[in-house]
Amino acid sequence: MTPEPDNPEAGRPIRLVPVPPGMWLVVLGAGVLVLGPLFGFLIGTVLGTERETLGMSPIFLFLFLGFLVAGAGLGIAALGVRRVLHHRSTAASS
């Protein structure tokens, strides 16, 4: 166990830099983009192929719905990228 330093100011200064606006939208959108089809396929597989829903196999139906959710995630990520690039261009011109 290391002892506490006598002078807390003696260490290297830490500068916390916040993430640019829109970065969390990019992370959230990318997560939804990746996980949407996976969860759609998982739900369709759990329901099985014995019964039909809306005249389709549940695997096909829920995978299609997962692709729609992934499209929404792509839109969210694109909005986040747009905000990041806009922030970068306004910060560079200032």
C-alpha cells in the first residue's frame, strides 16, 4: 500500500476534455444499428417456425423488424455525426 503524498499539487496536472456534442448520439446509434438485427433474429428464433405471424415465418418477420430498428439507429448515428462535424467546423473557425 502506498502512502498518500504530502503535497497533492506535486503530481501531473489533469485536463479533462469533454466529448463534442453529438458523440453520445453516435455511440447510441451505432449500438442500436448493430444490436437491432441480432435481437430481431433472436426473438424470431425463440418463437420458432411452427406458427405463422401475418402469413410469414417469425424469424423473417422479426429479422425484418430488426432491420427497421437498425435503420433508425443509422439515422440517429448520422445525426450525431452531423453534430460532431458541425461542432468541429465552428470550433476551427473561431
